[in-house]
Amino acid sequence: MSAQTAHGSSTEKPIAFVSAQALRERMHTAVNDPHLRTSFRGAMDFLMAKRAAQFPDESELASLRSLSEGIRQYSLARLPDLLEQLEASLTLNGVQVHWAETPAEANAIMLGIAQRHSAKLIVKGKSMVSEEIEFNHAMEAAGVGALESDMGEYIVQLAGEKPSHIIMPAIHQTKQQIAKLFAEHIPGVEYTDNVDALIQIGRRVLREKFEIADIGLSGVNFAVAETGTLCLVENEGNGRMCTTVPKVHIAVTGIEKVVEKLEHVAPLFSILTRSATGQAVSTYFNMISGPRKPGEKDGPEEVHLVLLDNGRTQAYADEQLRKTLQCIRCGACMNHCPVYTRIGGHAYGTTYPGPIGKIVSPHMMGLEETHLLPTVSSLCGACGEVCPVKIPIPELLIRLREEAQSEPHAKPAMVGQGAGYNRLASFGWRMWARVYGRPGSYRAFSWLATRLRMFSPSKQGGWTAARTPLTPAPRRLRDMVKDRR
Amino acid sequence: MSARDRILSKLRAGQPAQPLPAPVLDEHFGPRAGTDSPAQRLARFRTGIESFHAEVHITSEAGWPALLARLCADKKVATLLYGADTPAGRRIADAPFAGTTPRAWVGPVEGLKADLFHRIDAGFTQTRGAIAETGTLIVWPSEAEPRTLSLVPPIHFALLDARHIHPTFFDAIRLENWGASLPTNALLISGPSKTADIQQTLAYGAHGPKELVVLVINAEGEPQ
């Protein structure tokens, strides 16, 4: 039995990509969906409260954030050295290391491994990088089944959707929807919206797959250079199943996930689970340092690590943009984001939604496709405040707006720089700066504006789509002040 | 040039000229190690892991096999899988089981996979120690106690020596110098498997064990 029969609808088309117009439409649709807004509001309130409860001591949080930021920045400053050290340690441990610059390369490497083993079924632990490269799509196109085993990912795959949250993939689905989905797609299952019963159904179906799968795929939360260790954080045990039971384990990760020492993982792990789901610790922390050794009785016979670039080296080359790579993928920024809470994860149309998605996606996909993303923000600053590794997300959003909207130039820091450049708008802002930058011209302009206020246009582009038109005040502040004296 | 070389050369070109100072972890963790007595550490560990739905029983070096046998009977465990070639394993064969067949793990997993997935009710492992701060067991699978022993059977019995409870994960790594040698698989386990992926509703028994039962010995704490 192939994986496809277990989940009727396979991933048809990549959605890690939306045009600017489609982004506006998706956001509009999402904002006008009261059901979606209620469920995201509830879920985000829940996650925010759980996180807050994990950090009762502000000084401890401050100290842990500074330490975590320091570790990530230290690791990134040494990234090429640490990657080489990681490769050497892993090789010594018997793990095969592969490098891929693009999603297509990464998929080709993994498909090669699958074909060498004549694999029919790959069971997957949760991996956002595998979503980023459209792994399931690539495997299924080549006739290899790829089955998600994280409960949330399994649900999303059954529904033919993409995760709407990086930690809680099926956060947009209600238990009634999931009950319907299970009853429709899993043979012999009757409708039940009892959560325990639904989980037991998932457990039963997926255990059969763990037992027979040829390959297990996982992501990586931290890769330790000194020991050659891949660390995985999870609650369900499916990550352990995928990395332990099948004969081959393939881990795929972005190149930024490496740290130097095992002890560096301790604070990052602590702040990760607390920031993500408000858990003091996850059920499992799985440290993998190699395949089955002679004498050992289980574990995979082969372990592979695929290191993926996909735009990360571009972010790395710029001192400010490099901070993007500090991310440990906790999702706290989306949980606290007023925009994410209102439009949900799917509206963004990118693999990574929310604030983190807005700052990583432009590197992965280029600004041509994503130049509007950094503007999907009120710059309220909540994301930066809760980030466990202190990524200055609002500053990066402003920087990306600048990259997107400045006039195209010869030595851009990013692919697609200037994609959002608009000659007229730029001219307008230049004029505005000229007028407002000099006291004399500003006074003359404001004098004129108050006198010509009746000529203010009633249609003012995007502004009047949802607001009343802007009209200059009848009197200037300076005149009112003068009257008072 | 290979993908590897291209990635590394791009990174080298962008690498900051000055390396950053190595992070200092002791400043953060020093005060957190605290001055808890072994009994206080055990109490913290217990509160933590019980909050994650694990069951904790305080027993003794002499008494744990009998307690294990009784718990197996209570939980209607027909077959208990364990690793025979360990100090604890050697005592299981003589435990007073009633209605439970202890089965020693023999040979590679391929030979008992079907039983492991369908016919074994519980697995027993030793632990390397625990972490007080979070209520976490440290389990290092080995030749004698394979990785799946603590994963596939619906119930996991774990034997913990209370003298090996560390204040934090960091202290365990530091004190036991994990950086120098790690097994092929090392685990931190905090409760039975769980998920909140359906409407944030917590459900236990996701893909791993549905129950985690910890038997604590040497709770009085003094080293032998």
C-alpha cells in the first residue's frame, strides 16, 4: 500500500509563492472570515498566556535571552568553521553529510538516497525545511510516498493544505473539521470529535507506517559541531520513531542551525520550548550522534544530513540581515503578532508565516515575489520584544522595505532589490522630503495647504479604501500658537 | 566547485573579520544550580515530571523488583521487555512476577519488530540520571537497552537512582562532560508522549508510550 492511498489528496501545487495581488486578496479574504479570526484569536491568546507563565522572573528571562542571543551570534560569526567542524565530527561518527544550494538540489540528493534503497515510503517527523523545499511534492512526483507523522502535519496533509503555524501546523482546523477529515479519508473510521479518540486513530494509522517505512525524515533543531550531534525537540514521539525505526534516517536542515558545543544547546533548548508552547521542557529531546554501531540492536543503519543554503548565505553576507539567521523557529513572534492573529498563517502564502516569515522569505524567494511581505506589518514591535534570541524584527522589516522599494542599483544586498520601486512614489517622497526638510519651504507649503484645503481630492488611493479622506486643518498649529500669545 | 565549496566560500566572504567572544554560560547557570539538598532535588524532579503525567514511586535498591512486578500486575502487563545485560536487568529475571512474562531483548530489532509493535505491553530501562529543574529523565540507550525499548511499548518503566539528579540540563552536560563522548542516541524524557495539535487540547499517548512510570531508588541520597 502506498502512502498516497493513506492520504487521498497529495500536495498538488507549491504555495510557497504568491504574487503581490494575490497576497492582498488573501489577506482581504482572511480578515473577512469571522470563523478564522475567532479561532486564531483564541489560539494566540492561549499561547501568549502559556509563554508568559513560563517566565515569572523577568531578570531570569532577560539573562537567558542575552545568553541565547550571544550563543547564536557567536555561532554565526564562526559559521563556516563550525559547518566544517560539524561535517568532520559527523563523518567520524558515521553520518553522511550532503550540501545543497537550492531546494531542487536538496530534493535530488534525498530522492537519490530513496532510490538507492528502492524506498516506497518515507515517514516524516516535523520539518519546516522540508516544507520550504516542497519535499513531499518532489518525492510524490517521483513515485515515492512521503507521509507526515506529526499529528498536526498529518492532519494538514490529509486536508491537502500547508501548515498555518510553524509549531502548531493545524491550528486553523477545528476538531469537528478534523473529525470529518478522518472519517472521510481513513478507512473504517467513523465520525468522532473526541480529541483523545482522534489522537488514538492517528496513533494507530501512523504506527503501522513507522513499522514498514523504508526511510525516516526529520528536521534538526540544533546541530552540535564539537560532538557531531543532531538534536530534535518534540512531544509526540514521532520524531524518535522516524529517526529510530526505519533503516535509513535523513535529516535536513538550514546551514544556520549549528552551534559549537553541546552545552550551548542547554539554554537554547530551555528558551525554545518556553517561548514556543509555554512548556518548561518538551517530552523528548533526542540527541543523535550516529547510526547503529556494531553490537547495537536498533537504530538506523544509515544516517544522512542534508545542509541547505536556499538564500541563507545572502542574508549572512550583510551584517544587519545576518541577524535573521539567529532564529531558532519557536514561533513566538507569530503568536504575538496582531497581523498574524487577524489573517492567520495561510494568507501570507509563504512556507514560514508571520514576522519570521516576512524576514526570511525574501532571502529564500527573492524580493520580486515577496516585496510586499515586509509591509504586512504595523511595526508594533511585539515580535522583537518576545524573540528569545533578540532578532530586531521591526528593524529588519524596515530594512527590507528599503531594499524592496529603493531604486534598483548595481550592487544590491538582495536578489530582487528594487522590485517594489515605483518612480512616481519615489518622486513624490523626494519632493515631500525637500519641502519638509527646510523651514522656509515647509512654512510656505503649510500656509498654502490650509488655504487650498477645499481642493483636497476625495479619492486618495489606498488610504480612502477604508478611511475618510485626509484634509489639511483650517489653521496651522503655528498660527494657533501665535493667537494664544 | 561543489555546492559545499560554494556555500563555504560565500560564508567566508561574508564572515565578520573579528570573531565574537565565546559565550559565558556559568553566569546564568551558576546561581540556578542552587544549594538544593538531594532530597529537595528529588522533590523538584518529582513535581515536574508528575505535572507531565508521569507516575513516580519511591522504592529502594532491595525492593524495586517486587514493586515493578506488582505494578506490572496492576497494569495488566502480559509481556515486559527489558535488557538483560545490565545491573538492573540481571535482577528482573528473579522478580516475583505474577501474570507478567519478563522477556529479555535478544538480537537485532529486525527479529522482534512485529512483537515490539504489537505484542509487548511494557518496556523497562535504567536511566542515567535526571534533571530537577524540569522534571526530566536522562536515558542513554545502549547495546543492552536499545533505543526503541523506551519508545515503542505503551508503558515505559524507568529506574532512577536519586543520587544522579542534576539541578539543570547544563549541570548534567558539564559535570559528566558529555561533550567528550556521547552515545549514538541520548535522550531527555519528560513524561509520556503527548500532543496538543488538535485545538490545543492536550492528549497523552501520541506516538510513544502512553504511560511513564518512574521507580526511584536511593531517595535518601547519601552516596554509598
